[in-house]
Amino acid sequence: MPQLNPAPWFAILIFSWLVFLTVIPPKVLGHSFTNEPTPLNVKKAKPEPWNWPWH
């Protein structure tokens, strides 16, 4: 039963993962995102005091 011999399949597995880890991440990280988040208001809003009549 040749499928029980792990020698060629282990080498194919390692080689394919090396290809995936060296080729795919630069391609994915090379994309630029068009929707960069920017803060709308940098200043912190000062809260207004509550002027409620407490009778």
C-alpha cells in the first residue's frame, strides 16, 4: 500500500507550505486599502454642565 509511505508526501507537504508562506503573504500585504480610517474630530468635546432646576 503506497499511501502509507510518508516519505514523498511529507516532502510535498513541506514544499507546498513553504511556497504558500513565501508567495501569498507579500501578495496579500501588497494591497492598499482604499478606506483608511481617519479620526473625524481629534479634540475631545468638553461636556456641558446640566442646568436643571432641582426644586
